[in-house]
Amino acid sequence: MKNSFEYLLLIITLLSITTCKTPYTPPPITAVNNYLVVEGLINISDSTYIKLSRTVGVMSASVVKPELKATITIESNQGGSYPLKELGNGVYATANLNLTSANQYRLRIKTTGGNTYTSDFVQTKVTPPIDSIITNVQPDGIHIGVNAHDAQNNTRYYRWDYSEAWQFVSYFDSHWVSNGMGIVVVPRTNDVYHCWGDDVSATILLNSTASLSQDILLNSPITFVQSSSEKLSIRYSILIRQYALTKDGYDYWTLLKKNTEQLGSIFDSQPSASIGNLHNVNNPAEPVIGFISVGTVSQTRVYINFTDLPKSYIADYLNNTPYNQYTCDSTVVSVVMRNNLGRVIGFPEEDYFIHPNPIEIPINQIVPFNPLDSAGSHSGAIPPCVDCTLRGTNVKPAFWH
């Protein structure tokens, strides 16, 4: 009896604990922040580009809020001043100023809101060249890294970013197109089979030789191109840019990397303020996001052809959308067309011919059209399997060769 009473008491206690809990819904973040974000490098041997924007709230519909109509100048610690021109969308630039590496430089920014921002005068860092780009082919893709060194042991702190481009084709090659006005299909004049895609680095890439006796980096990781990506289906190109940093610049980028890429688990670093080298002259307490470095940039471009890869390399991008063979092949239809007095046989006429952007795109003729009554037939498939411009451009990049 005693055991039954203790068991009943335990059940009542557990139910009380459970029913007494109330869900906690944290209040929404209502603080309005409108902090200035400054991105760019004062390049002493080439054009300088500076991008200004403002922070937006997490729940904001806007992703980017450019800072427009600002006045930006580069100032030397020896007294020189050089203006930048506004290009639009928050980007400001100047042509090569041939600045000397012996001086220190900073930015001065005046906004339409009446505030003045300056960066600290920064030591100029001449970036050593990239020695080579390493491509390590593995069954699951290609690892890309860089070799670099500074014989004078003066660099020590490195940062990279990159731009990539690749050539690809759609699953089907379309030679015909609907004019969008009726049931008429005419020969295609634009190429939607051959295209190029592009992308830029989305992570912060850093490395340091500060703990080494020599300023040498071997195969420092840059990116990994998966075999499941169409980037390696025909030809792939990557342009890697290398920057030399000061110790303060390296610390800033390291902290920013931790705050943006290495949060989310109990083992990751806790978020902390990213202290840059920019300040509001009118309100020193206002946070300003960014770090302005001064120096040069080294860059190297390489191409990787699919035909140059080892025979053991297996490209499995054909198993993924939009190349998935089952997905594309299963959408192919055979359509018989008639003149305007007839009808379309194969699928509803309005699906294909009435809309300016038809659901199915003609691929090839099956039966040639009869000019007397416009009768004939063709095959067609959904746009993602036919039109490569849906995820790229059919205009070859200027640098492509």
C-alpha cells in the first residue's frame, strides 16, 4: 500500500511540474541600428574601390542599404589628399594614384547626415606574389590552395578572396522557340545551350606565418569544388586575390570570421565586438564596422578543363538538379501542331502557346513542318532542362579564353 501511495505521489508531482511550465517567448529586437559599414582597400598601385553601406535589422526586408552621396578622400600622413568618385549603389572609386609605400594613409568620409568618419593612418603593406595555385584532385572533388612566401619575412599575415567562373551547358539543346503569340514555332536565334556561371568567395580566408621561422605558406586552403557541381563539367576558372595584412588587420578579420562563421554550437567561440580602425569624429561612441588596409594586391587566375582531369575522376553532377536524368527525360513531350484553325495534340494548348513564357520549351523537330498548313511535330521539355540562362549567362566573359 505504501509503495502505491509513493507511486501516486510521484505521478502528481511530475504532472504539477509539467503543467506549471509556461513557454517563454523572447521579445522582438526593437533597437534600431544604422551603423556605417566600410569595405575596401586603399590600393597604392591600382584603382581603389570603397563600398559604404548601413547595417539593417535581422527582421528587415532589405538585405543591403547603400550609403549614397557621401564624400570620400584618401589622406596621407604627409599632407596629400585624393578624392574618390561615387559610382553608384554605395561604391566609390579612384584610378591608380601611384601612392608611395613609404607613407601612411587613411580614409575620411563625410555623409549626408552631417557625420565625419576617419580610419586610422595605416602602415602600407606590399603583398608578395602568389607563387602557385595547387589543385588536388580527390574522388569527391578538387581542393584548391595557394603557395606563397615573403623572402624578407615581412608579410606574416595573409588574407585571400576569389572570383570563380565556369562554362556549362543545359541538359537539352533547343533549336526552336515559340513566338508566344499562338501555336507557331520558329527557329531559335539565341543560344540557351552554352552558358557561363560565376560566384565569389563567401568565407573569410586567412593564414599566418607569425609562429614560423620563415614566411612561407604551402597549400593554404582556398576552396573546394565538389564533383557534384556543374562547375567542373566543361571548364572552370578561379581568380585568387592575395592581401598582406598588418597584425591589427589580421586580428580584426579573425574576430569577424569567428563572429560570422564559427558560431552555433556550445564549442564555438562566444560572439564579441569586432573593433575596426574607423571612428565617428562627431560621436566617438558610435560603432563603425570595417577595417581599412593600405597596400597592394597580388592575383593569379587558373583554368581547369574537365578533359585534363584524371580518368579516375567521376563527375556526378548529372545526378543532381537540374541535370537529373530522370527529371529532365521524364518531362520530354512530343507535340503535333496544326494551323490556327486546328489544335495542339499532346498537352493543353494554353500550357505552351498562349503564355509568353511557356511551360515547355521546344527542343528539336521530329516531323518537319508543312509550310502549307503549319503541321508538324517537335519535342519539348521544361525550361530548367533547356534554358541555361536561367542560372547563368550566354555572354562569354571578357577574360575567358
